[in-house]
Amino acid sequence: MATADGPIRVQVSDDDTGLVWSAEEYHRLRTRHRVVGALVGGLPGFRQQDSVHGLPARLSPEEVTLALHRGWVTLYVARDAVAAAATAAERAPPPPAAKRPTVANKGWGVKPKGGFHNQKRLKTTKSLASDADAGWERVLNTSFVEIPLRAPSDAPDDADAGPDASSPEWSYPRTDAQRRRFAVFSDLHARGLTMTAGVKFGSDYLAYPGEPMAYHACFTVKVCDGDERMRARELSAASRMSHAARKNLVLATATAAAAATAAATGATAGGGGGEVGDDASPPPPPPPPRVMKVSYVTVTPDIEQSKGGRVERGG
């Protein structure tokens, strides 16, 4: 068990996210370090609802990377319970063969005892239930579509994932898009803001001036490529969505500094410090960390200022 001042244990998964299972550790991570995450577990007293959640707390790749670089957390990989149970079942001795109960023949017209027939009926019922479950699995597999919430450029690269995908060594960020996202996230966190996911507002992050339970989000942050072209109607739609929720739209980008590009050395952007987890695999070595320059642009919608829409006072 972790101490009150020790590193917080985070369970990592193959999709570059982390889970915090301890209430004390999550409270410390949120109150001391302004890392919020998202509660994704169910509560025992509210099983049939989706408005209030409990532990575990799911951390985004940027949150895990920032906490790891600052020395707030330690990573671990949970034991696969299903694989362990399957291995234990294979090693266990086979159960003794069931013996068919002896039924005394009392003559014609006398039904035997129901032990054997009840077992046969039970096996038939289980077989029908398994067939029904298989049918439902086929329906579920063909009736639902998983909608990705990340751009294709943010998908993990198998070539950069290393030989062991379940290794606790952290390799995020790997792509240029991931480096931009982490640089912006780390820089905003260093400026004193608290970030949460901004998917429901069409952005990458929501930026709060303090604890999200006590403050209203002041910015919706959209991370863009420096060379990305955005249509005017897309920009107008994004800005109006933000202002309709009383927030300001911020377009952010991060580019590699010229000195870092030439020297190929330095620390990660945003004041986060530290390096991305070193790869112990044979050459070629992983790319060195880069110094990123973060830039911001605040967008406001075009508010009607015509004479007919204004009230003028005579002077």
C-alpha cells in the first residue's frame, strides 16, 4: 500500500491510458497536482444510472505522461486474471468421472428416480443458455459500431510500441500529433490551469482556473498543426459553440524549436521537464526529446454591430 507522501500507483494499459484505484491516491492526485482524469467506475448504490461514477479514475495519456515526468506516479501492469485462471485450470487435475446412479428396476410402469434425468435436463438447459448467449454476442458484434474519439494520426504506432506491448515502460508521446498535444497540455498546466477532456464541446481540452467542481471552464482548447488549414465555417462553428457555453475558443499549436531541431537534444515542452521513457531495445534508439514552442490564438465570434441591432442614446 502506498504511503501518504509516496508516489501514486497508476495501472497502465495498452491504449496509453492509466487507472487509479485508490480513493486516497486519487484525492491526492487531484487536489495537490491538479490532475483530474475521469471517474469511470460504477457505484454499488446507483448501478442503473450513468450520471454519477466512482473509482477507478481514468487518466489520459497526457495526464499520465505529465505525472510521470514530475515524479508524482509510478506505473505498473495488472496481472491478467483471465489468463491466470485459464492457466490454473489447465494445471489443475481433471475432475473424477461422474458415475451414473444405479436405478433399481421395480417392474413395468414404475418411473425411476429423477436424479439422472434431472441432470440430463440441467445439461440441456445449460446448452440452450450458452446457445442464446452466443446468439446475443453475434447480434452485439454486428449491431454496434465503435466511434473513435481520436484522429488517425494519434493512433499508436506498432513500430514504436516496442517488443512488449504490455511493458510498464512508458513511450508516449510517439508521433508529432501526440507531441503537440502533450506540449500544449503541459504548458497550460504549468500556467496554473486545470484541464479535462473537451470532447463534448468539440475541442481537445477544457481549461479551468481551479478545481472543476468549483469553477466554470474559461477556455476550450483545440490543438492544431501549425500548417493546418481550417475553413472559415469550421472556425465559426467552433467559436460559436464555445461562446454559447460562455467559454473562449483557443487554438494552440506546438512546433519544435530551431535549436532543438539542429542539436536534437533538450527537454519536453511546457516546463514539464524530464524525458520520455527510455527504450531498452536494441538500436535504432528512440528519437530524443524535443524542445517545443507553444503558441496560442484566441478566437471570438463575429458579433453583429449594425445600427439596427444596437440601441443608441441621444446625447
